[in-house]
Amino acid sequence: MSLIDLLTGNTGNEVAQQAENKFGISKNQIIALLAVAAPLVISYLRNKSQDSKEAEALNNALDKDHDGSILNDSSQLEARQAEGGSILSHIFGGDKQNVENQLSQNTGISIDKIGPVLAMLAPVIMGYIGKEKQQNNVGAGGLGDLLGGILGNASNQAQNQQSSPLNDILGSVLGGGQSQSSGNPLNDILGSVLGGGNQQKQQSGGGLGDILGGLFGGK
């Protein structure tokens, strides 16, 4: 299953419906948030996995806690929300508040709800990565390539879907700011993540600003 399939298929819709019911946020806003947060999380993990200790820790976490079952069992979403918060704190570190602020501003989800919603989405994203890892029989040493491949494949697929319901959602929720370059909001998001990936290794300083600035048609 590609990242695009995750966003547009049954899993994405079920996650969005459950989050809408719990937080009172529109499904379109949830889907747009997932479409931005998933590649951002994957990009951060890809860069962390360049460190062998981080790669081993991620590999163990995926094997132990993220077998992909959550993709077919949305009842896990609420139960694993606290776990999702811990996942995001580890992935984003000191950037977490900045990430949440940017996502709140650009999706229209209030700052008091953006963290809890992201915490609900995080185990879904990890479950997707875990399932891809199992299907490709990848160990710690291959995680960086696997994660980079997920992003690259999603970007290629988005290029071939110039008109899709997901792009319409992203254009309406995010204001269309990033669609000025290609007319394809999702492809621009993925291109910004892929293009800014190397700067993310700095974790502090300009890396996050460059990536999020690109994500949201920024400065």
C-alpha cells in the first residue's frame, strides 16, 4: 500500500471520521493534516535512521509495537493516543511546538486540538511504516532507504494525479498557497519534504523553518 493509498483509502477515511467525532473537526481538515504530517514524520525518521543507534531503536519499536494492525482496527486510535504523544515528542524533539504551531496555522485546527489530533494520527503513521517494513523484510540498516522510497513513490504517484479529491481537499484546507508552483498541492508538499530533507539533520536552526516554509508555500 502506498502512502497515497493510506491517505485516500478506507484507513484515512476511518481515522478522519473518528477524529471528527472526538474533536469536532471536519474530516477534510483531518485528512489534510494527515497528508502533511505523514510525510513530515517519515522524513524526520529517515534522517534519524542515518544514525545507527536511532535506526536500531526505530527498528525495535516497529517490530514490537507497530505491526500495522491499527490500519484495520480503528478502535485502537483512542487507546493509543497517549503513546502517539510520546512518539511525536521523540520524533520532533525540540521542534515539536514549532511543528504544531505551523500545522495549526495552515490547517485551521486550533492549537489546543492540534497536539491531541496529531497524537491520534501518529500510531497510524507508525503502523503504516511497520507494515511496509514487514512486507519488504527490512532491518535496521535498510530503514533509511525504505523511508526515502516511501516518500519518493508517493511523490511520483502524486505527479500522476494532477486532479484528485485529495488535492481538492488540500487546496481548500491549506488555502492553495503551495499549489502555485505545480497546481498539485500534495506533490508540492512531498517535493518540499524531499527537497529539504538534508537540512533537517540540523534539527535546530533553519532546517525546520526551511521545510515548513516550503510545505506551506512559505517565505
